[in-house]
Amino acid sequence: HNKEALSYIIEEIEHQKFNELYLVLGFVQGKEVEPILELFPKGNFIFTSPNVPRALPLDELKDICNRLDIDGEFIPNVNEAIALAESRAKYSDMIYIGGSTFVVAEIENL
């Protein structure tokens, strides 16, 4: 949710054992998204948008990703984005869900 907190999370991700990393990420407006995205390790990015008025529109997030040369898929609904990651991930893979705490708050089933 901010660069300092995310640095700790990234360190924890890097200590985990997995084959593929799936990242389901969404953000809100008013946050510096570029420096946050630059911290994430390589993985399979699935971008989403939390259902709150301050949500960063996916079109804006696509523009940021294009500037940073980050490929990903863009799924408007948080739980549909998570379902896509779950459908692709294998038992030996890792799924990280985050960006904004509003994204995490929308998780229905895991």
C-alpha cells in the first residue's frame, strides 16, 4: 500500500519457495503506483480495480504498466481477477493479492 511497507512484503515473497508467482494487484488514486510496481519481482500480473470511489481506473493503470514495460491482464472485478489466478496457478505456485487494502477487503473465497 506504500513503498516502505511493500519492501517488507517483497522480501517475504522472495523467501518463499514456488515455481510461478501470480500477482493480483489493484490500487487507489492518490498513491504513487509507479515506484510500488517497480518493486515487484517478475511474475504473472493480473490487475484489478477495487469497488470504491477512489479506485485507480484500469485505463490509467494500463498506461502506467505500458510506461514501465509491465505485461499483465486487466480484470475489473477483484474476485474474477483472483479466480483467473487460481485457475492458472498450480499447487507449487504462489498467488499474492494486494496493492491496496481495498482489494484485499473484497476477497470472497479462498
